[in-house]
Amino acid sequence: DSNEIHFRVKMTTQMGKLKKSYSDRV
């Protein structure tokens, strides 16, 4: 299902942004 793939990509992007902002803070 393409919808699930889109959702997974969105979640991965969110995690990447969180990790980046976290590493920038540390």
C-alpha cells in the first residue's frame, strides 16, 4: 500500500529531524 509507505517515510523524516536537533543541542 503506497499510503503505508508514505506514512513510514514521514515517520522516518520526523525521527531524523528529532535526532538532528538533539545532536545539535548536545
